[in-house]
Amino acid sequence: MTDTASRHQRAATRRTAASRHGSSSGKERGQSPLRMPAHEQKVIADALAILSRYVVEPGAKLNDRKALQQFLQLRLSQETAECLAVLYLDAHSRSIAFEVPFRGTVNHAAVYPREIARSALMHNATAVILAHNHPSGVAKPSKSDEHMTQAIVSALDLLGVRVLDHFIVTSTDCASMLEMGLL
């Protein structure tokens, strides 16, 4: 198991242990207040670990869009605060890194294109895929989402890094701004 999958597994184990002991630490970190039985939490952690191998682990070839969308839904949809995730890719569409660099409030996350650009350069990425959740449950990008995406596209374009897509994630949907004609 790679470092990314191990982190997801350890986080799921901590959440499981916290729920067994009545801890509310998940709520404090912006995670879902939903209390699932331990065996269901393990199923989700296992699914994330499996999907991670095919999508976000370093070297994974990104050739299954549906697996990416499923991973993003499992990873981001239960967050109670907006967060933006970035998948960094090399020239052959292989995953380099997956990060969640920005977290915000229930309906907004402050995003800084220069920080995404800095990470893209640090990872030697030639492309990125963006994703952020909408805790409201509406998988439609706001005007603010569109402007933020264009600012990131502009910043990365100067560096020769392409934005391949930006997904809006809810618990029931994973909408693509590329498919909507917004990229």
C-alpha cells in the first residue's frame, strides 16, 4: 500500500476508533457528523484504498474517468466544509500526487492560484485535475467557482500546466465543468 492509500486507511481507522469511543473529533475537522457503524466506515476506507491504487497513487495511469469520479465522491462528498483538491499529473497522464490544499466554510473556500502553481512546479506536473465539494448537495458550479477556475487556468497556463477538468462533487453527483463547456 502506498503512502496515499496508507494515509486514507489510517484516517479511516482513527475515525472508526473515535466513533467507538464517542469522540466528536470528526466534526471538529470539518468531516461529516454522520455516525456510520464501524463496519460501514471500513467498507468506505477499503473502497478509497482500492480506488486510490487506480487513480491517485503516484504512477497510476489516469484512464478511467468513472473511477476518478467515484474516488472524488468518496473522498470529498462527506466533508461538511468546502475544500478544493488537486490531482497532479505528468506528461503521460500518470498521477504524481493528490492534495487537498484548501479548506473553507460551508459554502466557500479561499483558493490561491499561486499555491496551486507552486505545487505544480514542485511536483513537476504538466497537468492537473481540480475538484471541490459542495456540501449544499448541488453539483452546479457557481459564478464564483467559474471565476476561480479561470484564474487557476490562467495562472497555470503561463507555466505550461494544463487544467484538464474541474469536478464539483456532492454525495449524489460528480459534475464536470469540462463536460458543461465551462473549461
